[in-house]
Amino acid sequence: MTLQSRADNRQAWIDRIQRFEQAGQTVAQFCLAEGISQVSFYQWRRKLRPAADDAPSKVARFVPVSLHQGNLPSPTAVMSVELPGGIRVRLEVTSSETPRS
């Protein structure tokens, strides 16, 4: 497939999805009328969905965190962060100084 035919195919799907949004039909009805599979329709709709559809609350962001050592034994678990999917990040502070007696 050439670069131009890919661009034409992409534009055809953009036009098709716009027609669907104005058609007032179910996906099944629209796909039958267009002669396309529902699987292709959903794949292209997902592929062409604007990035603006992603809600800011769904975007993972990292923020700087300062951890103050003080006179802590080495190592000391200071913080544990649980992420989606059961991933846990454990932050430890190690003292670079020799503990005072």
C-alpha cells in the first residue's frame, strides 16, 4: 500500500465515522449499510479518536518528592506507592552519615 493510498484510506474512515455520528443508527446497522465489519469500524474509531478524549484524570503524572534523611538507620522505608495493576513502588532513604552513639 502506497503512502497516498494509506492517506486516502485514513480519510475514507474519518469520513465514514463522521457519517456514523450523524446517522442515528446502531453500529451494526451502519456497518451493514456501509458493507464493512464491526471489528474494522471499532478499530478505526479507536485509532482515529482525538487525544482530547483522554480525560486529564486518566493520565499518569509524576511529581517531585523531597525526602529528608535526618538521623535514620540505614535503610529505612519511607514511602510506598501503589500503582494500577498491583505494582508497588517502595522508596527508601539511606543515611550517608554514620549514626551517632
